[in-house]
Amino acid sequence: MNDTSARQWSSTLTFIGGGNMGGSLIQGLLKQDYPSSHLRVADPNQAVLSPYRYQGVQCDSDPATLCQGSDAIILAVKPQIMPQVLASLEGAVTPNQLLISVAAGITID
């Protein structure tokens, strides 16, 4: 990778949920040479995290820990656990961080 493409991929992204949707997004980024050192994934299931660790992605079961210093946080969890996830992030997300949800049927109300 040359210096130009390295600068292109400077944002640190944290995925809350490494299952089907989050995993697809992470794998797509890695296939486009997004540096694994700029990716983080939180999931309570260690079996889900294992392949990401192998690829150099920072992993943790505590989403609030990984949100620190992230530029964007992608919520890739099932809609029924979104309230629990959001409660766990209270105080961990700052106004300067972009928050993206890919959960179906969840509104911003």
C-alpha cells in the first residue's frame, strides 16, 4: 500500500456486533485493503471474535471500551437488543463520533 492509500483509510471504525451484517461489512472493508488496525469489533460471543483477531482486528466483548477513540461506531445488532446495546454505550459515545445503525426497523425517535 502506498502513502496515498494509507491516508485514504485513516478513520477508526468500531462495529458493535460481528455477526452476519457486521461481519459482512468488516470483510468487505478488509477485502478493499482497509487496514485491520483501524477496525474494531465488539461482540459477547468469543467464537464470533476469533476470526477477526486472526485478521488483526481489535476485539473486545465490551463495546464501550472499543468506542474510545473511534471516529465512527456502526451498530450492527439485532433490533430487539438495540436498547440494551445503547444503554451500554451511554457515556462512551462523544458528540464528535459518527453513529451509524444498520438495524432493521429502528428509527431515531
